[in-house]
Amino acid sequence: MRYSSQHFVVTKGDTLNSKDYFFAQERQRRNDEIKCLEGRKKKSKMISNLNAKALGLIEEFASKGKEVYKEEDAKSLPVTALKVLCQWKQQSKIPSKKDLILDMWLKVKNVPSPIPSWSSADDDLLEKLKTDEIEIADTALGREKLELQKKSLACLAAMNEEDMKRLNISDDIMEGLQSAIEEV
């Protein structure tokens, strides 16, 4: 089933019947963005937890006078600690035997660790997307209207006095348009 408002995507608004379609499309766009942001947040939280766990292991090992980056000291690490350190260095397929895990750790120990990419601004955006009411200006129709208004103002700004006289645009209206153009 096709909705009449889906026609907007093709016609750029030449024929429209209902605002509901635009609200539904914006809601879907927001839901997709929310899913994406929540996925990023979850991944970032996992990275933060893994960073904390790995750094805790490194500190614990250092408190015993051992250095996890040295081969001799790393040999005395338990398998679980080696697995955490390899995961920390973004290794997905970790073997089960200690010798193989140790070899992997020694190969990847200098690979940069991931940095969590989630910020408070991302939290704010996620909350805004979840709670804000959708206005027509937030929809594709509203964005298209704004773009057309900007283009119209640019056309008016490019008009010379002769064009304005031919269109019977008074000086008062032109002055008001010029101030509006300057604001945009």
C-alpha cells in the first residue's frame, strides 16, 4: 500500500495531502537514529568497562613488581587476565590455550586501546530525540520549506532596482526583505 504523502519524496512537495505522513517519516528517522545512538552508547560503555578491567589488572600486576608488557612477567599471568588484555586490544578470536593467548598478547600489546566515544552531548541528543515532540518544521516538509525560503531570499537579494520596479515591490518591503536576508 502506498500513501499519498510518499509521493513527496519523488515530487519534492508538488502534491501533498496530509501532514501525518511527514510526522511518521520523522518518527521513523528519529527511531533509527535512537537505535544507532543506543548501540554506540552500549559499545562505548563496554569499552569503558573493559578499559577499567584491563587497567585494574595492569595496576594489580604492577603492585606485585611485575610488568605485563614484558614477556617474562606476562608468562606468569593467569589465562583469564591474558584473555582480558587481548580483548582490551580489540582481539575477537582468542584461543583457549595459554601459550597461544600469551603469543597473541605479545603481538598485540602495543596496539592502541579503544577510547570510549560517548559524551554528555550524545546523551543530551539521545534524550532530546526520545522526548521532543515532532513539529512540522522538524519533518522533511519543514526542512524543504526552509530551504525554499532561503533560496527565495537569495533570489530577492540578487534583484536590482529595475527588477523590483517591474514587480511593483515598494521600498518599504524591499528594506524589510534586506534586513531579513541579512539575518539569514
